[in-house]
Amino acid sequence: MNTHNKIALVTGASSGIGEATALRLVKAGYKVYGTSRRGAQAGQAKPFEMLALDVTQDESAEAAVRTLIAREGRIDLLVNNAGFGVAPAGAEESSIAQAQAIFDTNFFGLVRMTRAVLPHMRRQGSGRIINMGSVFGFLPMPYMALYAATKHAVEGYSESLDHELRTRGIRVSVIEPANTNTQFDANLLEPDEKLEAYREARAAVTQKMSEFVEQGDKPSVVADTVLKAALAVNPKLRYTAGPRAGGLQWLRRFMPAGLVDTGIRKNLQLDARALSPSRATVLEK
């Protein structure tokens, strides 16, 4: 695909996977606009322009797209990358308000941006939308229930949307990275209703997740996968990013569900930390 004069919008491009993706697209020939909540910052020169955008606000999403269209007249690629990580925790350790906040950014933020760009892509009769998913969108992760739920939602939304838009010249793909070595996990959202019953397991899973991140792929691996999806003549719906993500997808697809379940529990030593009902009650008190 010829990328000359192609316009791309990458949300959450101030650092990590988003920044790496924006840089990779610039190198490939796209004119790129990145976004962050604060927009362009003094002393942070980048080879692409930064726009201010809060994906949790309808007007902010619409304003960012209006600005881009006013300047360029079109948008060829939207990369929905903005989101935040959630610290390992029991599912009941997050309030309903917190659960809604997680979805508002990681899922509804993506929906807002898609709604904002689609009228322009339909008018053009072409466009690509690439949504940042995760291996947790197809593989369960204990103590990451709400984050995994947002990524499962991204998978379902993207697949349905791709069917709807294909005949209009617009394609939708999901990128599925495993843990990536970025600062994304440096400021994780902590549960707002911590329970003593989960303290031991929460700490152990947090340690394991830190190890996964340290051993994770570089952001450039994910960025290369985004570019691959963007340039594909016949794009796939799902692209795993990196060998670890590919291996996990293979296990999920071909291994018996019972073996996958056993492997997850063994890897996280969940059964070794099982509490008797009496001990759990004591800890709650």
C-alpha cells in the first residue's frame, strides 16, 4: 500500500506502544497525529504532531477529529491505543464505579474515537481502524478480571464492526500483544476496595506480572505489527504481536481447555495458595 499522503491518528502516543507506533508509521511514510490528555508538551519534540484528547469525553474525541479533518481533509488510519493498566486484584476488590471507569477508558474510549472517525471514512469510501487488544482478550487471567473483560469487549466489538464496514472499504483489526516492556505498568490503577482475603495472592500475582513485563517484548514489536495490519491488502481481523503472544494464541486454540486451565493455575500457583473457609473468614475479620 502506498502510504504517501496517508493520514494516521494514534491515540495514547505520548509514550510506550503508542509512541513507538506513531514513530513507525512516520518512518513508513504516514503523516501522523498523536494524542495524549495534555497534547503537545514543551521540550518534547517529536516527528509527529500531538493533539490534546481525553478519550473519556465525547466532545474531546469529536474535537480532536475535527481538528485533524480541518487540517488534512481526510483520515486514513485510526489506531486506538489509549488505555491504562490495572493492578492485579480480586474482581470484587474494585467498586462498580471503578469498574465503570476502567471500561470508560479502555473500551468506551475506543468506541468514541471510532464513532468520531467513521463518518469521514465512509465519505472517503476507505479507511483502516486498528484496535489495541491483548492476549487477555482471548486468554483468562486470574486477578485481572476487569482488564481482561475490557479486552474481550474490544475483540467482540472489532469483529462485529469489521463485518459492518467491509463493504464500505473500511477494515478493522485487533492487535494482541503479550506483556510489553514499557512504563505502562509503572502507574497501574490499584483496586479501591482491597480485601485481606486476597492480599497474599494479589502480591504473588503482582510479582509474577512484573517478571512478565521485564521479560516482555519491546514496544517496537507491537508497532511493527500495527504497520503490518495497516498495510495488508487483505487484513486479518486479529494479529498477535511477538512470539509469546503467538504461542499463547496457539495454546488457546489447540490445547484442551482443561490443560490450559491447569497450566494457568500452576503457573500462578493459585491452588497452592488456596485458603480453607475457616482461614478465609479469620482473614476477613
